[in-house]
Amino acid sequence: MRRALAGLARRLSGGDGVRIVPPTGFTARLTVFSAAAMAMLAVFALALALAAGRFAAGWEATLARAATVRVAAPAGELEAQVAAALRVLDQTPGVESFRRLPEAERRALLAPWLGAELPAADLPLPELIEVTLGAEGPDAEGLRLRLAAEAPGALYDDHGRWREPAVAAAGRLRTVGLAAAALIAAATAAMVALAAQASLAANRGVIEVLRLVGARDRFIVAAFVRRFTLRALAGAAAGAALGAAVVALLLPAGPLSAGPGFSGPEWLWPLAVPPVAALVAFAATRLAAVRVLRELP
């Protein structure tokens, strides 16, 4: 009788324990589909997080080297104050270059808010000087004090009030993307664990036979872990490939890497999604199998 039971166990296990878990059925489809869907969402979340990082770095690099001097003075004093401001900038260490914006460019800056047909006489515009800063930058406070002394109508703006909120917002968006990826991993673990528990419950009779003929719980756990890890890996590979294709077709990063997609070496990130999903499935299945086997008599 014992020899017959041992033969039955070998046939059920296929020699390596894999056939304990049914190759098809609800749990198989659920695991593959869940892994594919979550991997696709993880690719989207990574694309969002990386794009936000690029956006923050781009704004920081661009605006950190740009500044503006605005000169507003009575008509009789305007040219003299502009000349004084230009002279101060020319003598200030850390200022790489500067230029006075012509009236057409100044009105173009206001066109999105006030309209392109803005009458020149109705709204006299202040003079603007575009400043490009060097790597170290100037002493901003010292520059402001000197401008106040030599050109009282000149105001130095280093764009800090615009740069800092934009960079902070991009950083928060990146954090949201990474948090979404972490939640996706947690949801994948929960669904794989539920599928493993359902499969263990469905194969309770097989497990009892294996235990009867001397199979250890670690042998049974290994069979379930192997099967569900491979299912999650296959599903995640398909989902990551589909997600990367969608990002490439619908969300291209563009030549300046300004879009929400991947750019350059960032395309390696989708390749990391299937192995991570497999590791998550491995851990979740192992924990679920050990817990269920301990509860069985």
C-alpha cells in the first residue's frame, strides 16, 4: 500500500514537484493576468517618475543660470538708468553675458496674457535686461545693493520664486510616481498570495497524500513557489513589453527629453520590472504557502 502511494505521489509531483500545481485554471490565469497588468502600470509609473526627475533637473539647470533686470523709471531718466544697470552688470563677477530686450520681445512676453494687439501708448513697458549667469553666479545681494545705488529703478530677479516651486512640484510628482510603483508591487504580492492560497486549498487532497508518503512541507512549498514565480515572470514580461510599447508610441520623450516617456538609458528600467515581479511573487507565494500548510492538519 505504501509503495502504491509513493508511486501516486511521484506521478502527481512529476519528479520535481511542479505538477502539484495545476498548469491551467483560474489561479493560473489570475496570476498571469495580474502580473501583466501590474507590470504595465509599473512601467507607466516609472515613466512618470523619471520624466518628473528630468523636468526638475532641466528647470533647475536652465533657470539657475538665468536672471532678469527690470528697469522702470520716468521717461526722462529711463535711458540713463538702463545704461547704469548695463554698466553694473558688465562690472559684476559671475555675470557671463547680458542683453537688453527690444520692445517686440517684451510685448511678446505679455501677449499670452494681454493679447498680441497691445497698444504701445496705453501700457508703457519697463525695460528688461536678460542676464546669463556663470557657473558660480554673482553675489545677488551685493548686485541688488549696487543697482539700488546707481540705478534706483532697476530690480534684479534671479527667478528663484519661479524656479523653486516648479522644481518642488516636479519632485513631488516624482515621489508620487515612485510611491505608485511601490503600491503596484504590494498589490501584485497580495494578488499572487491569494492565487497561491486558492491553489493550495484546491489541491488539499494532493498535499495530504504527499504528506502521507513522507513529503516534507518545504518540498510542497518549493513546488508552489516555482510555479507561481514562473507565472508572474511570464505575465510581467508581457505586461512590461506592452507598457514600454505604449510609452514609446503614445508618450515619446522627444529630442529634448521633455516628454513623459523614457529617454536614453532610462529604457533599461522596464527590463527590471519582470525580475522584480518574480521576486515579489516568490516572496508572496512562499509566505502564503508556509502559512496555509501550517494551518492544515
